[in-house]
Amino acid sequence: MSTTLKEYTQEELAAQPIGAWTGVAYRLVVGAIREQLAVEDLTQPHWWTLNHVAGDPGGWTRAALTERLAKWDDLGTDFDAVFDDLTGRGWLTEDAGLMTLTEAGESGLARARERGARVHRQTHEGIDPADFATTIDVLRRMAANLGGDGNLPD
């Protein structure tokens, strides 16, 4: 779904309000991600949970994972409800307070990853990887300049 964009001078582009454009991009990108996750009856916090638990099976407690994920949450999520939902679906188990994905959870995560990959491909269409990397680096610097954490997540 490539769209032809009107060309502007560097001066015209440099004068644009970054907050407005990052806001537009955020709403569209996150909206597309959330739309695709909703097909699997998942939210972003479900997605984050599945990815983190898959990356460190038996290594996350509810408290530690909530602390880790809360900084990315803009919805006021009740993470215990997310963990309970995934457990209730049979996608997640807890043994001695440590979370592990079940086979059903692994399958759900794989489906969600494919949906996310589609959004990723659409988002990156027509963008040179070097330009994308520069954009991320500029946004990291802006975040750091304003007192935020400009480092990539661990």
C-alpha cells in the first residue's frame, strides 16, 4: 500500500512540529498493531507478556513483569488481569510464581507475531533501512534531551 508523497524542501520539513508528526505516526502504527492483535483477542499488554515470558521461560514473576511492562503502558492496564486472562485461556502457567507459556500460548504468540510482522512490513514499506535507523536515533536523542531514557530496551 505504497503512497506517493509530495516532495518538500529540507527547510519545510525541518520546520514541522515533531510532536504532531510523532503523534500521527504513533496513533497509526499502534492502532494497526492493536487492530491485528485484537483478531486474536489480545491487547498490547498480552503481547508484551507473551514475548517476555517466551524469552525467559520460568524467569518472570507477576511483580517483576508488571514493573518491566508498566513503563510502556498507556492504557492504565491491570497486568494481573492480563496474566489471569492468559492463564485462563491455557496460554500461560505459573509454577511457584514463575510464568511459562504453554503449547497453546506458543501457538498464539506465533500467530500474533505473524500479524505483527505484517504491520511491520507495511510500516517500513518504501523506507530505506538506514533512514529508519537514523529516525530511531534522532527520536532516542530527543527523548534523552527531554530527560527520558534514550537507550534501547534490554
